[in-house]
Amino acid sequence: MMKQPGQLPPYIQALRSRERWRGAEIAFWLSWVAVYFLFPDSLLFASQILITGLFALSLDLILGYAGIVTLGHTAFFGLGAYTAGLLTTHGVHEPLLGLAAAAAVAALAGWLTSFLVLRGSDLARLMITLGIAMLLLEIANRATGFTGGVDGLQGVEVGALLGLFAFDLYGRVAYCYVLVVSFCLFVLVRALMASPYGLTLRAIRENQRRAVAIGVPIRTRLTNIYTFAALIAGVAGALLTQTTQFVGIDVLGFGRSADVLIILIIGGMASLYGGFLGAVAFLLAKDQLASLDARYWLFWLGLLLIVMTLYLRGGIMEGLRKLAALTRWSRT
Amino acid sequence: MISFLGILFDGLAYGVLLFLISVGLSVTLGLMGFINLAHGVFAMAGGYLLVTLTGQFGLGLLASLPVIFVLVALGSLVLERVLYRPLYRATPLEQVLLTVGIIFVAVALATWLFGPGQQPLALPPYLDGQLSIGGLDLSRYRLFLIGVGIVITLALVFGLERTRFGARIRASVDRQQTAEAMGIHVGRVFQLTFAIGSGLAGLGGALGVNVIGLDPQFPLKFLVYFLLVVVVGGPGSVSGTLLAALLLGVADIASKYYLPQIGAFVIYAAMILLLITFPHGLLGRRRSS
Amino acid sequence: MTPALETLDLCKSFGGLKVTRNLNLTIAPGARHALIGPNGAGKTTLINLLTGVVRESSGSIHLNGADITHVKPHERVRRGVSRTFQINTLFAQLSALEAVTNVICERERERLNVLQRRFFPLSQRRGEIDEAFELLERLKLADDCLLQTRYLAYGKQRLLEIALALAGRPTVLLLDEPAAGIPEGESDELFAVLAELPRGISILLIEHDMSLVFRFAERITVMVDGAELVTGTPQEIAADARVREVYLGTRHD
């Protein structure tokens, strides 16, 4: 490989090209901007999709990149949601402060519980994470004075964003708020995964034994990513509270945990966009079928899960990758 | 009068039910490492079979039990062949997703066939009511349950410790590769064990209709309890499952009476603490792969 | 002279099974030291003990005079102990370039600030990537360095195993059967790579390919049933009757 003075060697160019923003990515985010103008009556629904996608992204960091199976990730979502809500009921109405508080609380919880998920067998880990989530659900259920219990937290009043933009009934401000926050966090995650640190995470997932043998401190890295994922989940929860002005007890429920796992399966894991794509597909489908009997929804969902695990691994992203491989004929 | 002995008694009966349902899950988990969250579906099937057999077909309760055992065992074999077997070498996540999918389908089917409510079950007169023993009024049905539990536990222990098939199971749980090298057909052993375990679950579900109730949400509602029993007792260990099931049964009933405010909180906290201290369960064997 | 690596009365038992018995192994600085012995002699366990993946039952391990018996595995790598695996233990979906760059970035971790490590793209680490590429060039792996590891030929993967260990700039290199799976007589490319390794690296080689062992090693230890049978020069070992008895009459010249 000949190096021209001043020109980058081919292998650097290859790495660079992979880090550049693809046309499809830009199109993806622009289409969310377009949604603001094209579907002005569905902005609240669109916000929900973005929030769910963000939550799925946070789970993907643990599941897809670090390979840790957890059923308790909603705990962080719920913690963020309640923190944001409780902040307003105690007089702090600025949404950005609520966001920051939710992030801090969720991150702290993530950091404190990270040691639990780094030991033990897969099943023990599953049980511990499930147990913690159910524990928090019980606490939320019982501490009705604090959390509102089953009826949810009442009196959540989110103030105007930066003191300027009040949340309107049509969800216009809310949507822009959610979109900007989601995009910023996404850019952060994308940069993280493209950095040397992201490379070590991929190495850990690919072959943990070898990662140790090349000097990677596994526990520290996994603890970091777990904490960071908890932070993002907390932010997603806070966004939900702030855009719906309500905190229901389902933010801690098993249903949400199951939903987001399904979303990652549909969308594809360890791909950054799998969470968002899966959320779009899942929530649109759910919305369409909502008019039908709840029994049918559960039945088809179950069937979908069975079929997907048996025959279609990798979800939408894998399908897209295969398509891209066919058109670009590259194996890197 | 709610006395400590009464709570102990109720707790033991509840524990027996949990044991019957969970023991199959424990052995198959220890045997194949397959995370089957849908195990509760077999219990639910047993429950609905009992309701149908005694209701629509007019069969007696005692007569229905062996029928239920056989039917659920056979049904589980079909499920194993078609759905589980392709995923034995898959990641835990995929196993979780498959079995969650099975739960959803089962719940939907049960709602469609039987409606969303609790199933009432009429007990035969000789099992209804109370029996007075040593000054305590004990429920006849729960006495029956404990009796059944003792019989089945003895049968399981005898089967595992004294029969050749039991020896094969134990060998396969301990060292799968060595067992295969010794000519033990681990796949066959597993199938039979899976069937027996599922049959027992069906039995447990049927016997439990009157104690813990039966509705389409059963596999989801009790999922945590079954997993808890298996994981705390240690996958692959029958005695561990029994111990954990009895502990959980008594603890759950006791906490409902003595600490109604805190409720399930204590159970979950205890489980987390136990799992942290014993990552492989109280009496679990480490699976060698 | 302080040995590069030495074990003092190293013992390891799994339950009742004694896998390593009172092993006193000394690897001199710059050594070309081979470890041979029948299957089941405990050679791979020894490497696992030396790298810290398996905890010893008793005894100690010293790196350049310093006691590393209680040092964590990834810490030992940073202190200069690297190993290869008998069965390819590679990062299947990473390219060779990414994998080696990963090792180097990890090695140079302290030099970078948080932003460089975590938020700036990998391609900015020119120094590390260039060094990775040069290493791959030396091992004749440069042509396919952008291909995912799982698409590389077996022989190339074997070389990548060594590349990953070398990228850490070790002072002690533990090679666990690098010629495994390579037909005897075709190990020339591998031998060339090993012969070119600088004297700054002390090497312990576990191998069954006797032609490779006797071409490469300056000192040989024979291990049987977890204990050392005899240590000596290749000539001494070849002439030793006990070795012939234990081993199956290998031809080496």
C-alpha cells in the first residue's frame, strides 16, 4: 500500500469512512424533523416512539454491546420518571433541571447495582435484575403518599422550557424537546461506540476471554457502560413524565421490560438504530391493532416472538445489512 | 384463630404446590441449561384440564389427576420437539424470548377459551371442610396436598437415588459429556425428564386451583415465584427446590399475616440477598459444560 | 541475574486432582524456553496460572523479581506478560487491524485523556493504528487486515493470535501450541516469525511439533503429570533416557 505524502493511508481511510455519517442516517433524522410538519396531529404519539426508541437504545448498550441479559432495566426508566415528576411536585418546574436530576439518580442507581449484574450465572443475573425491578414496583405501589401508588403521581406540572417555551396541548414544543434531547444523546452514544472505548466494548462482547488476555479491565468497562445505559434510561423516563405530565406505575412494570426486549429483537441489536426502528415498527403495529381485542394482540405478539427467535435472528437491521451487503459487496 | 402453627401449615401446603410445579423446571434447567420461562404454562394447562375434566366430563378429582399428568407430559413432549429443541444451543436471551412468546400465546388462548376470570372448582365432599387435629382446625384439602407432596417427594427421591434411570439423570446433570461418553443417551434422558417434570407441573397446577387460583394470567403472575424457587434452591437439585419452595411458601403466607404492609417486598429483598450470597443457589450443583 | 519469570513451588489442585505439583520453573531474560510433555501434563493450566486466569492453590509467581501472585489477569498484561491460545481465541467480527489497534490503545491508555479515549473517533489514533499496521505487515497479515477475522484462513488466524500478544509489547511471551492445527512440516512461516522476535522478549513455548521445538528452543523443560521431570539444553533432553521413556521416541533431527 503506497503512501502518498499528505494523503491518508488506505486503512485509515477505510476506518474513517465507517465513522462518517451515512446518507441513510441523515435521512433518518431528517425524517423525524419532517414528521413535525407532515403529521401535526400525531406529535404526542411520535414523541412516545422517540422516547421508547431512546429507552431501547439504552438497553441495547447493555444487551447488544455488553451482552448482559437483564429484565430489570425499566427500574432506571421508572426512577427517572418518578424523579422528574417528584421534582415538579416539590416546586422545581424547569424541565431541564428535571432531566439532569433524573439522569443523576438513574446513573447512581445503575452504578450501585452494577456489581450485581457482573457476577453469577445468567439465570441468577436474570432473577436478580427481575427481583430489583419488582422490588421497586412494590415500593412504588406501597408508598402511595410519595408516588401516588396505582393511581399514579398527580399534580405533575412541568414549567416552560428554559422559561420561554411552554408545553402546548398539541405537543409541538414537547416533540421538539424530545427530538433534540434524543438526537443529542444519540450523537453522544454514537461517538462513544466509534471511539477506542467502543472498540473495547465490542471486543468484550466478541470474546471476553481474549479481552482479558489483552489487558482490558472487564469489570470497570462493563460497570461504566451499565451506569451510562442507566443514565439514558433515566432521561427517557423523565422525558415521558414531562411530555405527558403524569407518572403512571407502569413505568416500572414488567410489560415495559418485555416490550423493549421485543423492540430490540425486531429492530436488531448492537446497531444504534435497531432500537428506534424497532420502536417505530412495534408501536405503529400496536396502535393499529389497539382497536382490536387485547387478546389478539397478545397472541400475535407471542407468535411473532416465537417465529423470530426460531427463524429470523437479527431483526430489521440484519435484513438491512444483508441488503446493503448485496448492493455494496463489501465484507468489512 | 390464626396461630403460628396454622400459618406454618398453610405455608407448607403452598410450598408443596410450588415444589410440584417447580421441580421439573429445576431438573431440566440443571440438565440442559435451558431457560424455560414458560414452565408455568404446563401448570396452567393442568389446572384448566382439571376444570374441564371434572366439569364437562364429570370425572372425579382423584381420577382426573393421573389423566392430567399423562396428558400434560405428552403435550410437553410435542412442545419440546417443535419449539425448544432448535434453541438448546442458543443464547439465553433467545431462550427467554421464545419462552416469553409461548407464555403470551398460552395466555391469549386461555383467555379465548375460558374467559379472563378465576375458575371456580367444586371440591368432592371428602376433601372439603376442616379436620380437627390436636386442637387445630386444619383444611382437609391442604392436608391432602401435603400428603400428595410427601408421596411424590418420596417417589422422586427414590426414583433418583435407587433406580437406574435416576442414576442416569444424576450423571447427566453432573457431567454431561462424561455421561455421554459412558453411553448414556442424554437426549433421551432429557426428554423423559422434561415430560415427567412438565407432568408434575400440570399436577401442581391442577391441585392448586383451589389454593392459589387459576386464571389466564397464571404463568405470568407466578413466574417470579417459580424462578425464585429454582434459582434459590439451585438448578438441578431436587432437595434444593423442595427446601426453597417450602421456605418461600411459609415466608409468603407469614409475611401476608404478620407484615401486610410490606408484603412482597421482604420476599424480593430476601431473594436478592440469597442470590448474591449463593450465586449458584443454596444447594445447587455447578453445571459443567 | 533476575529471571524474567519464575515460579516457586507452584501448586494447583482441582478438588482432589493435583494438576500442578511444586513447580519451580525459571525463565531467563531473553530466553527461548520450550515446555514439552505428554497430553494432560498440565501445560495449559500452567499458562493459565501464569496469566492469573486460574488461581494457584499454593506457591508464588515472580515477574522480573516482583511477586505477581495476587495481581489480576489484566494487570499482569499491563506489566508485560502476554499469551496466545492453543485454540484460536480471536474477535470474530473485528478486523485484524481493529483487533491489534485495540491492544495498542489499551496499552497506551494512560497517555490519552478522557475525550480521546471515549469520544473522539478511533481513526484519530494515527500513531496506534500505524503501529498496528506495521506489526501486521511484519507478520504478513497486512493484505487482509480490514477483513473480519472470521473470514481469514486458519494459518493467518494463527498468526493473528501471535500478533495480538505481540502488540502489547510484552517482556514475557507465553505461546500455547502456536503450531496447533498446522501440519508438521508446514510450520516454516510460523518459525520464521518466532525466530525474528527480539531478545528483549523472553519466550516460553509450549509445543508438540518437535521439529519446531528443537529448531527454536535453547532450553527445554519436560513436564509430566504436573511436575517437572527434567530441564536442560536440547541435546541433553534428546539424550535423556527418562524423556524417551515418557515420550514416544520422537525424531527431531
